[in-house]
Amino acid sequence: MYHNPVLLASCLDGLNLRPDGTYADVTFGGGGHSRAILERLETGHLYAFDQDEDAAANAFDDPRFTFIPQNFRYFKNFIQLYHQGKIDGVLADLGVSSHQFDTPEKGFSTRFEGKLDMRMSQSNPVDAASIVNTYDHAELTRILSLYGEVPNAHLVASDILLARDAQPITTTTELKEAVQGRLPRGRENKTLAQIFQALRIEVNQEMEALNAFLAQCADVLKPGGRLVVLSYHSLEDRLVKNVMKTGNAEGIEEKDFFGNSLTPYKIINRKPIVPSEEEIAANSRARSAKLRIAERK
């Protein structure tokens, strides 16, 4: 079962959909957002991207729809391959789908015994077990700290090295046992989730892929076209905010000779849109979601 789309109405409003427009949903998953977009199109077209092999099974048999089984880091190349000209809107929901969390053999969840995998695409040669068993202390500390904001990341990394010296860590349970003594009391589940998040981001090179995708959007969107992005942790949100505000990942505003900002975007919502208490109660995945919308100048 795939998840209910987060902030669906706000995403659709943000795209400013036209019945004859051309749009891309670059994180197709279970197709929830895509289905709602298609309902608003008449002669328009929707391109959907997803690197997870399981997502292809959810593709629609509809002449207005094209499924592209690729990581969104190759967004511009594939849009240009399938479509002549620029498009009217792009939607990205950066959350991991419930389907991925709820499939034990994928190894995303702290709740299940499973292989330490965490790959979004099975074609990826690097899984979580290879990182846990081959990265040195400094590399493990860096990803735990940067991608998971794990407290005492260097000590957690030491515990992982100690455990793997005895035998390779190959399952989610073995990883949890390796770090058990380092989890703050009362925050065990949260800290485990942070450790798993850090490994998942590194396995899938999520920040690099997001950076590459965002850098391509201005070239793909028509003037007046919308970029709509849902993020779920501060690293993602900061990158999205910087690109929308300044046109670059660093958030450095560039100006022309007359002092006018050279950013390719106009910000539609100054503050991120967040879910209501009702939506969070109905869908716990929505808890940390932040939605940002920008328009191509």
C-alpha cells in the first residue's frame, strides 16, 4: 500500500494547473499526486519519474501519461528526450514512500528485521551494509552527523566499528544491536531513525541527486511555470529554499550591473506551507513536511 499524498490540495494549487499544460511529477511512487494532476488535465500531458522498480507497477495506462523509470537527477535529459520545448510545472515529493518503509526486505525501517539494503533502485551497487562495513570512522561520523544529526555521532561510529570487527553487520537488527548502548534514554526510536536516515541518504546519494535536479529546473520550466517541492528534513529544505531564492545551492544572490537580482524564480510562498493538525493525525508521514513553491520568471 502506497501512502496518501501529503499536502495534496496545496501541491495542486501550487502547480497552477492548466487543462492543456505539460507537467512532471518527478517522485511518482504510488501515483497519488500524479492521479490528482491527471484528473485536472484535458489535452495536457504528465511525465512521471521514479527510480524504484516497484513504482513502475503503478503507472497509468493513459495517452496523457508517460512513465520514465529514472532518477530525477537526469530530469532535463529525459524531459528533452520525450518532450519538445519547456513545461508548465514540476512537482517533487522528497519523502520516502510508506511502501518502501513497510517492505521489510528493503531495510528502510527500524521496525522490521531485514537486510541492511536501503537502495531506492536495485541497480545501485552500493547498499547500507557496504557502507556500514567499509567506511572508516571519519566517514561514518560525517554522514551520521550531517545527514542524521545523530547525537554523539563519533561514538556511534566507534560502536559500529567495534561490532563489525567481530562480524560483518548485514541486517537491520544487527545494526540496532551494535548501537544499542549509545541510544539516549527515552529517545531510542528517534535516534535509531536518525541513524537509518543518514545511511539511506548516503546509499542513494539523495542530496547530490536533489542538487542536480534543482539545478536543471530553471532550464526546463516555461516563464510562469511552477516548481513545487515537498521536503522532510532541514538539509533538503535549506537546499530547496536557497535555489528558489537565489537560483543556486549556496544561497548566494547574484545581481546584474543595475543591482537587480538574477534569480530565475519568484517566490510564491515566503514561508513554507505545513500540514494541519488534522492531516498529521490522519497521516503521520506528513509531520515534518514543508512545501515551497516558486515561479519561473
